[in-house]
Amino acid sequence: MCILDEFPVGKSRHISNGLPGIERRMSLAFSARKLELTRFVEVISTNTAKALRPIRTKGGILLRVSEADLVVWYPGGRLGEFPLTNDLLHHGVDHTPYGDRMFRK
């Protein structure tokens, strides 16, 4: 917390929460190419849904049974790499810890 003469007890409501660029954590993990695609999906989605229950409605795409949030990935890298610049993020700070890294779409 920043303590100034103007705000002797700090001004915490103006502090940005969390790590800048955290919204790209899945892109970062996917770009690393350390897991096969099916294992990647298990780690980031299916296993979590199963652990949190109810299994019948989460963690799969079953017509009239389950609910799911869908994300489209391009595993072949056909869309190319891109640098993660601050203007691509939705946070209130002027930097990202991933600024020098190239991501795969």
C-alpha cells in the first residue's frame, strides 16, 4: 500500500488487484506446448469441473444434460504468434509481466 502525506493510512481502493495480465494465464499455458491438447483440456477444465461437482452438469458437452463455457483454440498455430502488449489486456495498470513473450493463438 502506498502511504503518502495526503493519504496517511493509504488509499487501498485505488490499488489494482492481482497480477497484471492474469487474464492470459490459459494462453500462456497453452503457448508453452508442454501438454497434449487432450491433457491440457483435462487440466484446465474437466478435472476442475469433476472436483467441484456436480459431474452430471459440468465438465462435458452433453446435449440437454450439461452446461459448459466454450473457448476456441487454434492448436496448430495457424494464426501465428503475437506479442502480448498492454493494450490487449483489461486491467488498470500500465505494464504486463508477459510483455516480452510471444503467444500462440
